[in-house]
Amino acid sequence: MNVLSHRDPDVAAMIEDEETRQVETLELIASENYASAGVLEATGSVLTNKYSEGYPGKRYYAGNQHADRIESLAIDRARELFGAEHANVQPTSGAEANMAAYLAFVNPGDTIMGMELSQGGHLTHGSPVNFSGRFYNFVPYSVDRETETVDMDEVRRVARETKPKIIVSGATAYPRTVDFDAFADIAKEVGALLMADMSHIAGLVAGGAHPSPVPHADIVTTTTHKTLRGPRGALALCKSDHAEALDKAVFPGTQGGPHMHTIAAKAVAFGEALSPEFKHYARQVVENAVAFGEALQEGGLRLVSGGTDNHLLLADCNTKGISGLKAQNALQGAGIITNRNTIPYDERSAYVTSGLRLGTAALTSRQMGTDEMRRVAKWINRVLDDPDGEGVRETVRQEVAEFARTYPVPGISDR
């Protein structure tokens, strides 16, 4: 911050405030994590200056010899990490990766099948206010009311009735293992392509802590942050016979010049994820989530589907007599950062919600284990049992800050 503190002290001060917030609070938003110092360094590199429209060896601007090497390295590492035949590392967000996937294989108005948004799906899986719901005819599949898990027989029934051209598997708030093999069987039966959005579980897949969709799906999209611990960006993988269609859909179909600084950071993150240490990390994320869930339940907080198989937990705040919005705000006042979320068959609005989405990826990156997660769960239940108690929130906030400062934040403590 030496340059910024002199040239733009206002921005420098705001960034420093954010650093302090990250150090002194407990990050439990399931879609957030901490990038390493190497990832941050690449993201802030001189590659920001380079325009690189096109692909390695086929650019529309001169001076891309080093950009070509970097993008090729990112592609090779992504393919190795996930065992994929083809990789496109240019998508700048998960939404853009999904947009490219649709553009590559279907036409506006065609039918696509995705998970019901209020039950765990993503905006790009068919929300009427999103491009996906506006351009395509999305039909949803749901979770069972009793088990709160995906009923594959129901998925098959809906697929047979609607004959989608693409079936989207994967979710943004689903705490159980996704059966990609079963999805592939259904897609084959109805003549659909299978697309897997593994944005939330990509790091777990890379580390062997969740089954991979790559052998089963025609195309796989993912963000590169979340459990993968890379920069804000995305990635698309596919079978080799779909490579040309996918690449054309990314550029020039949905994007112009790629963000080479972010692609370099993706290469760094993929390299880190290929290490034995990352496999240990992925397993620990899941172990932490299971222990965390058990402790939350012991304190009277119901979990959707009764627990978790991955990094994510979905809590039903009705068991505390409050909304997800109230729970989120009370916990934020105590230094515990979460996000409200709808639960299956929620009777509250998407803004207020009845649920709270929690994840263990970020705290696991700070070297916290199952004992620490149980301690955090006790703080959460303590706050939610008295969400209006300012004294409780302030006491917990001080305890949390003191506790959090003892666990280094990657990218901040190691730079």
C-alpha cells in the first residue's frame, strides 16, 4: 500500500479497513475464500496492461508472446487438475461461463432444465430476471419435501416430459453430494447434453473430496474462487468434440479481450491445487463442515437435509424463531459473516428468507480444524438465541476478534 497511501490515501485507507475486517472476523459465506499471496500478486501484475483478444497463437493484437505462454500454462494445469479433455480459462465470471455454455449448444427459446432457484439453484439456472430465464425456456426440478434432497426419479420424470436440450446439474446452496452419474444417465435417455456447474465444489473435486462431474458431463463450468481458492474468475471444461463450439461461444460469442492478469492468477491457483497439501485442505473442509453442522444442531439450529456432505450448510432459522435476514444481521454485529438464503419451500421472500447459508472453506484456509468449528458454532447459537441482545453481540464480537487474530489470513499474513 506504499504507493496508494501517498497517491490516493482515501482508497488506501478503505483497503486497509477491509484487511482489518478480514483479519478480525470469521468468514462463513460459502462462496468466499482467501487467495494466496501468489494469486494476489499475479492478479495485480503488469498483465493488467495487455490486451489479448483471441487465443494462444491466434491473437488480434501484437505483443502477446508471453500472454500466450501464460494462458497455455493455465489451460494445461486446468486439464491436468480436473482430468478434462479441453479447458477454456477466459471466462471472467461463473455467469459468463454459463452464458457461453448455453450459447454454444442451444438457441434462444430452447428448453433447458435446472434446479429450482429457491431450493438451491443459481440465477443463471433459469431466474426470470436473469438472461438465462429471459432467453431460454427453463424448466425446474426440485428437492423432496421430506428429505430436502434431489429426487432423481423426479428429475427423470420432468426430463421425460419436457425433453430439454441441456440438463444443468449443480447448485449454489445444496449441502449434499451431486450424483453426476445419475444425471448423465437421464440426459442420455432424453437426448440432452449434461452441463455441470461445479462452482461451489470445484476445490473439493480437485482435492478428491467430492465426485467429479468431468467424466459424466459434456460441459463443466466453475468459478475459480470459492473452494478452489483462486482469483475471481471462471473456467469451462468440455469433451474435445465440443471444444470448438465452446471456444467460439466464449470469444467472440460472449467476451472480448481476456483478463490476462486473472488468467495468470488462475494458473497459480491451479498449480497450488495440484499439490498434496491441497488434497488435505479439501478433506479438512468437509470434516470441518460435518463437525460444524453437528455442533449447530446440538445448539438447536435445524439443518436442511439434516447435515452436509460438502463445504456448505443450510440452516433453518425458523428453529430460532427468526428470519434469515435477522440472523445474518445479528451475526454480522458479532463479527461472524454469513449470508441469508432461502430454504426449500420457504414461505418468506427471497430478500428476507428463512435460512442461513454457511461454509467452512475460508476458515479452513486459516488452518482451523474441527475443534475451532465447534467453538464457532457455539458463538452462532449464542447470538441467535438472543438476536436483539446488544450486550451479547458485543461480547461475542470481542471474543471473535481476539480469536480470529490468532489465525493468519492467507494473502495478508504471508505476503
